[in-house]
Amino acid sequence: MTTITEEKIPVEKQTIIIDERINNLKIPKGLIESLNNAGFTIEMILNSRPSDIAQILGIDDHVAQIIYQETKYYYQMNI
């Protein structure tokens, strides 16, 4: 069951899609918030290179690799 919601962000007046499954990843809450704020979905993370995730979020490549690996594990366990 995919849970994706839309939220209106008044500052930029853009609709951001939030993939609620990201909240289930075993990573720090701050990273979850960053992924949600950037509009990532599970599929977007899996279809990105960790270096791309790092660049978009402004984080270290090693941290992006952890996000990618955790997302891959979550996805495989919940297909």
C-alpha cells in the first residue's frame, strides 16, 4: 500500500508530494525531513545515485549512501 500525500507549502506556493513510506526508514528524523522537503519518494531515491542525493540535500556522500542502502533494504522487505 503506497501512501503519498500532497501538502501545500505557503512560502513558495508549491505542491510538494510527500511519500509517507520515507517516515519508516531507519535514519535520523532530520534526514527524513530533508528528504520530504526535497520531494523525494522511495522510487526516486532508488533511481538516484547516492552522489545525486548528497548534492540535492547538501549532505556528505557517505550519509547519502546510508540513505540509499536503507531505502533499498526497506523496499526489498516491503515489496
